[in-house]
Amino acid sequence: MKKLEQLYEGKAKKVFATDEDGVVIVDYKDDATAFNGEKKGTIMGKGVVNNKMSNYVFGLLEKDGVPTHFIKELSDRETAVKKVSIVPLEVIVRNVAAGSFSKRMGVPEGKELLCPILEFSYKNDELGDPFINDDYALALGLATQDEIDTIKKYTRKVNECLKKYFLSAGMKLIDFKIEFGRLPDGTIILADEISPDTCRLWDVKTNEKLDKDRFRRDLGNVEEAYNEVFRRLGLKD
Ligand code: UDP
């Protein structure tokens, strides 16, 4: 497969065309941003961790019946994936109160929720990814009812699978964000990434934060946290 011109550069990844129909290459960067791009920095080695971790997790999810965009890992930072058009929804699942939920609802970080919460944000940087519900998504034509039903079904499966997977590596899955895409025939598949950039992971015993909150909140040992997750998941060579 040949890597052709760059199609897009996002905050954490670049996307390249290829000589194969319907296939693009994702190239993970070490760049880190937070608070809608206001805070910028570099997390050395993050691109490698996020690439390999996402690919491994997508493999597990495929086995569990969740279709994903993953095709083949090409190098430490590059992966061939199915080209999709991204559904403009950030799909967030919360198992434990944290982040914007704690602020909005006045619930202390770390409080276990009685059941998982699935919520949507409208993926729009200019508007700061506003919180929306199903009716907003339908009324604005962001997704159809069928697509929303499929996205919710897959998302609940992702949560159950990931909770177990991370727990077996000594980490609690507090919350996470995933994105879905549409194939040319309209099929919904899981896309984007699943990594310490997009999941909150706390050590099961000490509640130490092993995710991007270390960068967002200037907690230090940012690289170490990404490497620790990588090591615990058995992905380090
Ligand atoms: N998240 C993300 N990208 C975003 C917003 C949130 O990956 O643009 C992830 C975040 O890492 C966390 C979960 O979604 O695991 C819930 O984030 P929250 O809504 O609490 O927002 P935050 O506190 O990160 O602003």
C-alpha cells in the first residue's frame, strides 16, 4: 500500500490518502491539546502508545461484535483504516463522576454512578462541542434514529468490554469518548481512537490518574502515565 497526499491534520492525528480504494492511513502525533485547543503541548511517545493501544482494543471489540475501522498496523505510529465519514457526535460514557459531569452536576469526582450514562456532544470545535440529546441530533440531521440506536447498542458493548479489559490490567474505566463513522453504504462502524487521550483510567487501588488529565491539570509524570498504561496492557515490546 502506498501512502499518498495528506487529506487532513487534526489535533492528534494526520490522515493520508492511499492507492487503495476506501483505505486511508492514520498517523498519530505526540501533540497534545486540551480545553478545546487552548492548552497545547507535546507528550513524548504518545503517538506510539495511542496507535498501538487503539489497534489492540479495536481487535478485542471486533471479537465482541463491534465493527471498527481498523485494517492493519503499518508502523509504530501508522495504521491503515477504512475511510469513513465521521458522524458528528462525541459519544461519551460515564461509569464514575469526573470532569465536566462533576462540574455540571455538582457531584464529586470519583463517585460511582448507579448505572452507566451515555451522552452525546455535537462535534463542533467552534461551539466547544456542546452537550446535546437524541432529539437535537435528529432535528439537526446529525444522525438518523436507526443510526442512533446502532451507536447506542455498540457503545454499551464497548463499555462492558473495556471495563473488564482495563480492570484486568489494574485500572478503572471512569469515562471515555468514542466516535463512529459511516461507510459509503451507510454501515455504522467504530472509528477514531481509544487511548489515554480519550479515556479516564484510574489505578484500581490508589485512584492515581493514568490518562490525559495529568496533562490537562498539570499533574506531572504525563509520559510516565501513558507508558504505564501501555506496560500494564502488555503492549510494550
Ligand atoms: N473526551 C475526549 N474528547 C473531548 C472531550 C472529552 O476524548 O473532546 C473524553 C475525556 O477524556 C473523558 C470523557 O471524554 O474521558 C469525558 O470527558 P468530559 O465530558 O468530562 O470532558 P472534559 O472534562 O474532558 O472536558
